[in-house]
Amino acid sequence: MPAQPHILVFGGTVEGRELVEWLAARASCLVTSCTATSYGASLVAGGPQVTSSCEPLPPARIAQLMDKTSFACVVDATHPYATHISKSIRDVAQTRGVPVLRLVREGAAAGPWHEVDGPEQAAAYIEAHEGAALLTTGSKDLPTFVQGVTAASERLYVRVLPVLASLEKTAALGIPARHVIAMQGPFSKELNVALIREFGIQTLVTKASGAAGGFWEKIEAAQECGCEAVVIRRPVEESGLSAEEVREQLVARFGV
């Protein structure tokens, strides 16, 4: 193992950002931080030993990245719903003999919400119930909701990242600007309550994103306001490590 191990972190989540910042503060290793967007990279407070890559990485680009540098370890801290990128990371690393630590958010047991298996079912729920709906699932699945909900431009309020691509997408889908909340989360319970009440929301749609994604603040706000919470289940039940366990492994196994 080299005197200063090189750690490759695939992030874009709160946990990924915090891990890169923790590694940078230790100054005992080199770090390559990969996020899908420049916006995600801008949220990471790095350091002189941190190199950033901010672009979507298909398997071929991941392979190029791993072939270019001898990494001691790969940490997959991507979003729990980004199953395709996790599989690519695991497959490419395995063929090169590079160990992978999967950082997994805690899940949520059954609770005071209505669970669905995907955005199609969430849209069907909104269609079958009256009132305005607040979507807190990002911009990727917006076309599914617009297509699946009658009078979508009147009934849907969407919370997206404050980046041009998100605003262009909502405009192209016919969502009025007054129905777009462009903010960086996670959000407090109080802010969620304020938004639900301001827009008269009767259905709040979220992913089971865990504490780091502000999941419980949304659920508690919905309960307080008498608003139905619709939760999109995670696509797979993963095994992996908590953020603290990943840190412990990096120190014990890789000398970070």
C-alpha cells in the first residue's frame, strides 16, 4: 500500500460530501471525488489533496478513471435510488481488484404514510385523490407525474435543485414558475410545514431517503398539516456500511 493511499469517492449525497470533507481534514490520503454535476461538486469543501470530477460517468469512463490511477479503495456513496451507477462501480472495481465500500443510508420501517413502488404509482395516487401535490423527488421523474396527473400544471408543485437544468426542465414540462420551489435541501420540518400550508398541499410525495435526505422532517410536517405522505420505496434493499463504519474501515484497512 502506498504511503499516502488514494481513495475514490462516488458521491453527490450528503454522506458523500461529508466523507470527502472528513478525508480532506485528515490530510492522510489523496482523494478523488466524483459527482454527476458541477453543482454537486461545488457543495464539497475539499482541499489541496482532493481532485474533483463532475460529470456523469458511464462504465467506460469509470474504467478509464480506475485505470489511470491506482486506488486503494472505492467508496460508493451514491444515492440509494441510483442503482445503475452502483452496479457499474461495483462491476468495474471487481474486474480490477479494487475493494469497494458501499455507504448505505438507514432505511425506514412502515410508518404513517402510503407506500408505492415507483413514480408511476405515486402519480396514480395523486390522480385518484383531490387537491394539490408537492413533489420532493427531484426533476428526473417529473415527466411521469406530468403525464399521469390530469391538470398537472394546476395541481403539481415541485421542489428541485436551484440549477438551470432543473428550471429548464420544469418550464419545458409546462409547470408554471409559481409552482416551482428551487432550493437546496435537506429542509427543516418548519420550512416543510410552511410550504404545505402556503400552497394548500394535500399530498406530499417523497422518496425513502433517510435522515440525511430530510425524510423525517417531511413526514412530521405532513402529519402536522394533515397532509397525506406518499413514499416511493427504494428499488432494492441493500447491504452495506453506515457512514461511521465506512470511516472505521478506511482507517483500519487502508491507513487513512
